[in-house]
Amino acid sequence: MRVIDLSNATWRKSSYSNTDGGNCIEFAPNIPTLVPVRDTKNPAHGTLLFGVEAWAEFVGSVKGQAQ
């Protein structure tokens, strides 16, 4: 299993996150080949890793649903 070093990750809270502190995710867009995603409320509970293309497709789909 490959270990990914996220110590230099710059985390950003999603603009679609709930403003009252619930249902929040954050992601780190500064990793060249991956987009790590974690729960804002529980960052120590783990991180999901998405390929850049898969993340872009997901974000595009979410934006299309919001309109």
C-alpha cells in the first residue's frame, strides 16, 4: 500500500458546506495528482483520495445539480 504524505496539504472548506457547522467537507487542491477530501468536523477520522479527473467530474456534476 502506498502512503500519501498530506502534511503539506492546504485544506479548504467546500463552498457547498452547511453554514451552521453540519455536513461540511474540506479538500486540499494543492496535491498534484490527487484531491484529498475529509470531514471538517472529524479530520482525524480519515481522508478519501480522488484522482484529479474524477474530482473534476464530481464537482461539475454537483454544480449542474445546484442550478
